[in-house]
Amino acid sequence: MKMITIYTDGACRGNGKENTIGGFGIVLMYNGMKKEIKKGYRNTTNNIMELSAVIEALSMLKEPCEVKLHSDSAYVINAINQNWIKNWQKNGWKTASKEPVKNRELWEKLIELVNIHKVEFIKVKGHSDNEFNNRCDKLANEAMDELI
């Protein structure tokens, strides 16, 4: 099984307001090669961008792989590593406070991809000294700039 290292970051300007601009950046590394991806979107949220980055990155893999996925998103990392997703599913896609889970369709797509690949979700500190996380942040901002 191929070993892939992925870094992702999502961002949104005006998060929670109307007419937002969002974007994400991905750095995918395998066997000494590095691929960078960026995409921008209108009318989105930060959480959608964080999730979409992870989904896009895993969707790019053409065969089942062993993946070390790094993200600064507590939303994404905790949902996996603290079993929030399993609890949401058990509770009929309701949160602990009995509210419908936001972005359910994205979580369901992520579950599909995680069932194909062996993924280790690793939390990194955002806006710190992590070279690849910083690069993803830069790519996300470039993607948003291209929409202006």
C-alpha cells in the first residue's frame, strides 16, 4: 500500500456572513514528489472549506493508500479522532444537543473515502512554524484572491 502524506487547510473571508469567499489548499506528497492544489468558492463557510480540502485530497488518490493527513482544523480532526461522526450516525445525524449535524453530505463523503484508505488524522497548529500547513494556508488565500 502506498504511503501518502497530505496537508490541508481551508479558509473563508466573511465567515458567517453573506457573500463569503472561501478557498482551500492541499499539499500531497508521495515518494519524493509533491503536488499542490488550490480552489476557491463563493458563499461558503470555513468548516465547509476545511472539510472540502480533506475530501478533495483523498478523492485524488487512485487506489487504496495509507495516508497521514495533517490539518489545523479541530472540527475535522476531532470529528474523526474523538468519534463525533460515529455518535452522530448513532443518533440519526443529530449532535449531542439534538441539532441536525451541519454539512452532513460532506461528512458522508468523507466516511466513504476513509473506508477506502487507511487514514491517520493528525492535528497541527495553524499559523505556526509548520512549513506545509503554512503553504496550504497560502494556497487557500491565493485561491480566494483569484475570486476577487
